[in-house]
Amino acid sequence: MGGFSEHKGFSPCDKMTLPRGACARAARLRRARVLSRYTAHMLKVAASALLALALVGPAEFERARYVGPAEFERAKYVGPAEFERARYVGPAEFERARYVGPAEFERAKYVGPAEFERASTRLAQVTNEFTCAAQLGTGLKSKRTFCDIIVGTTVTEGVRMAIPAHNGATTLRFDLHNRYTMAPPGATPAQMYAKHTAVVAVLNQAGQAVGKAAVSRELRTEVDIFDRVEGGIGPDGTIMVAPGRPEAVVLELPESVTSIAIVGVRLEATSIAMQGTFVTPGRPVAVGSNFRIEYTRK
């Protein structure tokens, strides 16, 4: 009975040491004990099943009965479509499919593992290695590395990034911030106010412009600051220069571009401290952070 059986050892009835009626009563008692244990076991199983049914619903419950607990848990996270696919392709292909997407996964089923692995190397890669011509510092909260973007016309004056060997166009992404000099504590709103419009250019490896970007923001309160930069005598040991709220920049680069540099073009500023348009070489006009390039590896 479901893994439970009567005791097969010595019984008084085997040697006829008890009257026949007593033997029958002893046999019934043994069967009753076995039935009681089996009933308790099945009640526990039923309770577990009811609990699972209440938690996951009837559809998932039925599926779990046939696929086992490991696959059932996986199905809860990946959804029914991927789960059903995983049952037929096996765990290795299933895990691979989760990372490459359904289109590439379907293709891999027909082209074989070797071609599939080759194809996976052509998926988008990301490099975030960069060098600042003028580093501003590290963010107090964000822990980002901030670069001053200075006015210049050559690659060496910019924030430089190399693009690994690739096929097709690449995509440059970074955050562009206005560069504010903070007023001292207790300053009035008029002393705090500033409006900056900064324009930057992206140069290729030959120093030719392949794109431009701009950020224009107003500074009125601390809310308009993205982060403070470590390393000074200001609040919490920060410097007086701070990056404003970011402008997300996205530029598509031609396949022929193998490296880039981001340089400043001009700054238009309005504040109590300064007014005008500034294009002096070497002058910081903005702050950059979160630099990265997406590419398709050869």
C-alpha cells in the first residue's frame, strides 16, 4: 500500500502459540496500524498539494505534477512559453536562449551549436573604458568618475574611448552634465541661480567631428545637482564644482570609426558670477560620465 507493508517478521500465529481467534485479532490490529500510517502519509501529501494549488493556481499545479519541482520552479520565472520550449530543447539550450533572445534561439535550433556559438559572438558587446583629458573626480553618492569636457580641437584634449574590432555601426552613449560652481552655504536664491548651455563635439580617430551634443539646464536649488564630487572642503568633503542633472546622449558612429574623443565647443552662461559665451581653448564647458560604446564583435 503506497510503500507501506505489514511486518514480515515473527508472528505468534506462525507457530500457533495463540488461539485462532486471537491470531485473527492480532492480524487485524496490524493491518489497522499500517492503514493508519498510510492514511496519515496521504493526508500530508494532500495537504502539500492543496497548498501548492493555492499558491500557484491550477494550471501551474498540473504542470508541476508532470515536470517535477526543479522545472516547475524554473517555469515560474521564465514564463509558460519558454518553459515549454525548455522541456524539448534541454537545459543547456534553454539557458542559452534566455540570454540571446527568442529569434537567435530559434535560429540556433536549425543551424547547430557551432554556428550558434559563432552567431552569439556577433551579438552586441559593450565597452566602458575611457580616459579623461581632465578628470573632475568621483561622485560622492553615484561613485561615477566625472570628466571635465574642455574646449579643444584635437583628440588628446578630449575624453577618449577606443572601439574594439567590430562589424557595422557602433553606438556611443554617455551622460552630459552642465558644470556648476556652487554658491557657499547660506547663499540667496539670486546667488545660487545659473543657466548653462554647453555644446560638445565627438571626434573620430582622425580628429574629424562625427557628431555633436548639447545640454541646457538651470540651477536654482540643490535638487538641480546630480551629485557632489569628492576631494574638497565643501559639504561632506566635496569640491565646489558639481555636475547638474544629466542629458542622455546617444550617437550612432560609422563602422570606420575606431576611436573617439569628446571635446568642448562652447559654453553660454548666465549667473551673477559670469555672463557670456566662452570658447577659450582648455576651458571646461561641461561634465561627462557613464561613457560606453555598444558594438558588434567581429
